[in-house]
Amino acid sequence: MEERKSNRRVLTGVVVSDKADKTITVMVETLVKHPLFKKYIRRRKKFMAHDPQNDCGVGDTVSIIEHRPLSARKRWHLVKIMEKAV
């Protein structure tokens, strides 16, 4: 069987909230080079992601993938937990 290539984005970040049911908030940090000063700037953005089994806790490092809209702000899905918080 052929393997399908997915052009969905996969991001890695840290869970900052797990208060909602089956939803986590993931903070993703990226480094962007400033066009004039050529220094790297740290950009942070929060994404709401679907966590069907409520496995994640605050502080976990997770991988999320783009998904169809599940609610007004939730367009990402949990792929795997890379590292559990202590």
C-alpha cells in the first residue's frame, strides 16, 4: 500500500494549561532572525490542541499536528507526549 505524504505542520511545545476537558494549551517557541539587526528573536505562540484521553499535564513536552477545526479555537491534535513533567 502507498504511503501518503501529509503536508500538515507538526510543532513541538510545552503544555501550559490542561484545565479544559479533552483540550490542552501548548506554548510553542520559535527563533526568528531579525531582518535588520540579524539577531535571533524568540517568538512564543499558544495553540489549543485536542487531547482525547486527557493524558497531558502542565509542563509536558508534546508534539501537535494541524487538524480540521474541532471548535472555534481548536485546530490542532495531539500526536505524542515526548517528555512527561516531573
